[in-house]
Amino acid sequence: MSSDIERWEPPNDAAAFESLCLDLWRDIWHDPSAQKHARRGQKQDGVDIFGRDHGALVGIQCKQKDGRLWAALTVRELETEVNAAKKFEPKLARFILATTAPRDAALQKRANQLTEEHRAKGLFTVEVWAWEDIWHELYLRFDLLQRIAHVYWPRRASLPPPPASLDDLVRGAHAYLEYLAPQCQRLPLIGLDPKSKDTPLTLDAVYTALDTQSSERAEDMAKPGGEKAKPLSALQAVARHSCFVLKGDPGSGKSTFLSYLSLCLAKHHLEPDGPWLKRLEGWPAEARWIPITVVLRDFVRALPEKLPEPNPRRFWDFFARTLEDAKLSACAAALETALDNGHAIVFLDGLDEVPTDVQRDYVRACVLKFAERFRRSRLVLTCRTLPYEAMRLEGVPDFELAPFDDGKIAAFITAWYTAHVPKPFSRDAADERRRGLTQAVQRPELRRLAGNPMLLTDMALLHTHRGRLPDDRAKLYKEVIELLLLRWDEAKAGSGLQDLLREAKRDENDLLRTLGAVAFAAHGRSRTLKPDETGDIQHHELLYALQELHPQKSLDWANRVVETVKERAGLLIAVEEHVFRFPHRSFQEYLAALHLTKDRHFGAAAVALLDETGYWREVIKWAAGRVTHVDDLIDWKGFDLLRTLCPNSIPPQPLPWHRVWLAGEALLEMSLAKVEQFDEGPELVRRIRGLLKQLIEQEALAPLERAQAAMALGWLGDDREGVGTRARPEKKEVPDLAWAAVIEPDEFIMGGPGEYEGELQFKHRIEHPFCVAKYPVTVAQYELFIQDGGYEREDLWTKAGWQRRESEQRKRPDDYAIAFQTPNHPRVGVSWYEAVAFCNWLNAAFSSDELKLPHKNWKVRLPSEAEWERAARHTDGREFPWDPQDKAAPPSRCNCRETSIRHTSAVGLFPSGAAVCQAHDMAGNAWEWCLTQWRQDYRSYEREADQNSAGDTARVLRGGSWYYDAVFARCAFRYRDWPDYRFDDVGFRVVASPFVSGR
């Protein structure tokens, strides 16, 4: 708001201030049903006004400071009101303290801290609106101010001049929007020839919507037990949060998302009757912000060596200079007013790309000040996931982009080939290519890559150009890089790379070897950067390296090569004058691996690069794949690497576990089938498998690293008892179940006083012996049920379960990202109906001996709720399955949210977290279905607990999961859902017992 606009004083009466707030927020929320909570003098639980903003319940406490203009509001008052608001029912999603007091930095800081604390507990966010903020919002809603001014300010004879309308601001910024739209419409980082008239691709033609790894009700985590909502989309995150951080891995689509949103908003203002806002699924119709982007790497380059004081205007001043450079200074006033009046959305792109810690601290300070000063406008900050952990912004929510799931991969591929009609393909040809690429990316080795939008784009480019994809990522990258460098030369005459190489009597292999040396050097220099950053490559460094390829060492020739690569290929990106980078860390690592494989003593050279940081791991894995699939030197260089990582004579303890982990992943890169073709191969595989099993059993490495090593074992074949399947001569395979100790009839302490503990603790007796499986049912074990026609046999299913299967035409559980499909992970995505059918299949298909049951007359089924709790909790009422004297934090004993694995993990990954009966994973990893029908509490439990399998009533879930906090993994914690519910953190384990429920 312009500084010359008069700010009116707040109402002097507390009741009037409260009524004013109600009028204002009804308008903000578009919720005429918003209301006061109670009359003055009555208990209000910290809330004077409540209503819904886009469905989320918001409470407001109005704090009029006793008629004293600008009287201070204290942090203690804020904390008191926040604590009172916790009692409000139903639970709030947001809490606002609206006050006539002035804006106060200490209050804002404490509100941010409370929001961060609440976020970890699933409680509401906290905001403080000072009178300056309230008046500004009211002034911008000028129609409302006109209607109510005489009520709250009866002595005011006239209104201030009205603010500029959005339409006025758009007219003032029209030239900027015309400049911005085509910039955003270009498809980034794919190396398309900008001069090609046949190129059909633009960003809007192929863009596929991104989801975050949060659910739509992520802020409602304190209330488990309903159906988990679908993922929160990146667009929903923008619409719901005025300021947040968007995190993601390299190539996950952060910058592309900002470009697409900027494109749609800019185009909407240029073409108001066009379909642009409709392209933003679920986007609020009133959200017509003007986009403003600041690339933070460019921002810090423009800063003086001696950094000035952090200031909320630093970003705007930099942006204004970029407008001047683009000869758009005439738009600056309109854009600044839009920013001040809440009509702008600001994108601060690439916090992780700010080079130094000092600069990052400075940027973070500026961000917080900017967000507070321009709070009416939206602010989105992007950062890579790993670096952000060390540079978090206090009180600012963050959301991580999710990889593409199968549906989004298919949607992207469909959009990709649709955009190629009519050029260069006919519709039929494009459909054929679409089907071929969709099938190709489902190969396990490529499905791991296809979830990354940038790598999927590369694969689509390669498939478009050559009609096929290679079988492994090393060969894939070889062809992608050749595609980026050379594809246009095949279609066009002129001084392309092929011509330049022929001029120097060289070929593309010579060029790639040179780029490999440059990448190797750049990677070596990148150690001081944050994880996943690419290193800067100086122009002279490229010139001198390429110069060596020319017979006369011509710098002019080298410069022409650099310009050709830069302008026509997309493999080298100019980040500033005379400085280049590879577009993605994986390209730098692959080319560095190419250089490493040229060493005659490859194995020793690779291992010499290893240290405790694991910095060179990815390069070595790429190299293992390259010597196998590209150079065809597996029996020389590939085996040399594996022998060096895992020699026959292991040195004394402690074992080099990081090398063992790398050996497992390198073996996967090389392909198990290829390794075992050679005489030495089977022994090497056995050795590496055995060491990986030791790694798990000894709980070597940190949980996240151990989880990754165990994933490698899963794909290599995890033959630990109870994890996989067992072959039988001339018969189908059988799930290799392993059973915990038999639990005899006895009493144990069950339940607890909490809402999700049954609200009662009591002694319960189980009248029959039973034993639980040591592990949840794994992906490998459940796959046998699918292959044996389990989804086609009505006799295995309950009546309600078969009806549901028929109505859905279901043939398998839900599948998720490739990590969830690892053979030694719990099978998730299964409903209660499917879990029951699996148990019935075991009993029908295999004998008690084949299932290794403790007694011949015992059968397999799901555990009852009481059996599950007895197995997990023992008899002493312990909180978690492990020894109560073990004071280690739960994240070191189980896979929960705080462990940060972020997906299921191999069963048995935490041996020290096992229960007394030696059942593993009873805390965390995946929720486990129980046989028992859900009861809200344990009153009359002894008489009324129902274990019957019939019907479609809700069933009990136990044990917590990787998705939820450790508090949900307590032995007494109860969860429930409908029997047709399935998600990526819901699985099951089986029990054996003489007691069998009816169906």
C-alpha cells in the first residue's frame, strides 16, 4: 500500500473490533456462515470467530488493547491464546491472533516457532495480524470498506482514494506479461533446436501436474483412522499457503512447475477469455496473481562483496534492475503496487544454488523479512531436498515434490506423443510410439528413472528419435548424451558437431572422452558444494581440453565446438558469461564415470576415491554399469571392482560396510544375469549377498544407508529365512515363512488410557496358543499368490471381499514407486479383503509342513487385535516392542517418519527393535491388518470383541508405519479403516493358531 495512503485508527471498542474482524474475514474466506464463537464473558477456548477458508477450519482471537492505540501485545499473551485455542472443537487448521497492536518482530518470530512446533504434532498454524495488516487488507477490499465505514468510523466524512484494481495493474504490466509468457512457454533443458520449424513441443503441451509427498490432510496427522486423502498437489500447496518452500530432487520439476504456473497466470491476464486458469486443476478462481520470479543464484551474484543489511526490499530492487535490463522499466510501478497490494505471486528459485553459507544465511534473512513485509502476496521458495535440511526457514512450511507415479508417467507420455501429431508422426504412429514407451519405462531398471520428470523427458526424447530404449541406465545415458550432442546433425547440413569433429579427424568418442575428463575434474571440485549440485566449468577450461583434440591445437576450433554444444545441444548450460554447468548432476557423474573407466587399474582407482562421505559412490556405480553394458569389459574391469570392494580375505573388524553397500549396488548396475554368466560370477554374488545380510544383522551403517543397502539385497535375492520364497522340486514355490516363538495362553497388560489406546488398560487373557510370523508378508511372497490365480478364485475370498474385487475388476494390489516393490519389503497397497484371501490361499495350497507350522492342525490367518498386541508388547505393558530399558530413540529402532527413510524398508532392518517373541517390524514400516472388527474403545471388550471375517465393517490396523510419527508405533496404539482401504503404508503379517475364524 502506498505510503501516502492514510491509515485509520482501529475501533476503540473491543466488541466493535471483533465485529469488524468478522466482517473482514467473512469476505476474505468467502464464507458468509463464519460466526462469533460466543458472547462476551463466556468461555471461548481462545477463539472469538471461526469459519472455513477453502474448507480448512480457521479460528480468530481478537485482541483489542483496551482502547490504547499502539499498545503492545506480549509474547506471553500470544502463547496464552494459542494454548486456549487448542481446546476448541472441532480442531482448527489455522489460528489467527488479530490485534490493534502494532506489528512486532518478536511476536512474528514466536508465531513462526509455534507453527513449527505444531506442525510436528499435527496442530494448527499460528499467525499474528497487527492493525497495519488488518487495515491494509480492509483497504484493498474497498467495496467492503465502503459498506462498513459508517458503522465503525461514523465520524469519517470521506474514504481514502481507492487502491488500483487488478485490471489497472495488469494494464500497467502488460508489456512485462507479453515478455514473460513466451519465456515460460519454452520447454527447458531438452536441447530442442530452436530453429526447427517441425518442433511441436512447448511446455504447456507436455506439462504433467506434480504432486507433493504430503497428503491433502497432512496437517490433520493427529487424527489417524480415516481414509488417507490423496496426495496434495503442488498447485494446492500454492493455493493454501501464502509462504512455503517447495523441495525436490534434481530434475523433479521445481523450476518447471514455477514456469508453468507463471505461464498460465501470465497468459490468463493476456487472454482473459482463454482456458489458461482451467489448466490449473483445483485452482481458486479468484487467485489471479501476477507472477514475479527471482533466480537466487543471479540475485547473490549481483550483491556487493560486503553484504548490506538484510532488507525486505532487496529482492524487489534486484527484480527492478532485471526489468530495466529488459527495457521494461515502465512496468515497474504497476508490478511493485501489485506486490504491495497482494496481487503478486513471487517465486524465489534455487536456495540451494546460492554458493556460500554466508550468502545463504543472508538470503534466508531477506526471505523472512520479505515474507513478513509483503505478506498479502504469495511467496514460493524452491530448494533441493537434501541441502534444505541444513538451511531450513523457521516457521515456514515445506513440501517435497513426489516422483511421477504410473498414472503421471502415462499422462506425460500421452501428452508427449499427442504433441508430435501431425509432425513428425501421424496419429497412428504416435499411438504406437506411446504404447511402446509406456511399456518400456515399466522395466524395473528404467522405472526407477521414469519417476524423475527430467529423466523421463530424456527417455521420451531418445524414444522419439530412435524408437526404442536401451536396457540399462548406463547405455541409456550414453544414447541420451549422443542424442543431445549429435541428433540435429543427422537431419541438417552445416557446421554441426560431426563436421567439426571430421575437420579435426576425430569422432564423437574422442569428444565424449574429453568431456569425461572435464566432468571428472568438475566433480572433484564440487565436493565443497551441497549434495547434488553440479560444478562450475570455466570457459577456458573447456577450450584448453578441446584444443587438445585438434591437430594444430586450434583455440578457434575449440571455441566453435563449445558454442555448438552450448547453443544446439543442451548438454552444457551457460549459467553466466564464461561459466557452464551440466544440466543435471547425473550427467556430470556419468561423464566422470566414463573418464574413470579408462584407468587401467580401474578397481583400485575407483576404491581409492571412496571415503566416509561417499561422495564418489554414484560415479563408481555409473562406471560399473558402463564397463558392463557399454564397454563390454565386465569380466575384466567389472569383476576387478567387485573383488576390490569385497576381497576374499576380509580385513579385521570393523568391516568396511560402506564398501559392501557399494558392492551390492554396483552388482545391480552390472546385472545379476550378466555377472553369473562367468565362472567367477556365482561366487562373487554369494559373497556380496552374505556380507549384505551381515550388514543388516549387525545393524551396520545409519538406518537410511542400511535401508538402501538392504534394498540392493532385495533385488539381488534376499535369502534370509522368512523373507522370500522357497523352491520345491517339480512344484510351485512356497512363501518361506518363519515363525516367532509360540505364545502359550496367558494374561498380559492390554490397552491404555488414551483416545487411541482403547481408553482403558486392563489384563486380558488369550485362551489358545499362537505364534506370529517373524516378518510382515513381503512383496516376493505375495507375488506367488498373484501368480497362482489368487485374484480369480472366489473360494479364497469373503463374500463381501469377492463382491468388491468383482466391482473393481481388481487383479493385483495397488503398486507405488519402485522402492515399495522391492522384493524384501512388506507388501503394501493391500486391503483387508486381500490379506484374508492370501491367508486362505496359504491354507488351501500348502501343507502344514510346507508352511513350517508348529503343529499340523494349526492354520494361518490374520492376528486378532489382542494377539497382535500380546506379540508386540509381551506381558509387561511396555510402550514399544523392544526392551523398556533400551533408551535409544524410536527412529533408531524402527522405520517411522522421524527415521526419514520415506518409504517401506526391508523387513528385519532393525533387529534391535524386535519383540521378545522375536517378531520384527511390529513398530513402524507398515500398518498391519488385524482380524478384529473395530470397536471405539475397550469397554465390554472381553464379551464383544468380534473376530468374524464376514461383513464389510471397519477392521483394526496396528503398528504404525514409515509415514507416521513414532508415537503411532507404540504397542497400544490402535488405528482402523474400512476393509477395502489400501495405501502405500498398509500391509499385514500372518499368525498360526488352532483357532480359525468363520467367514
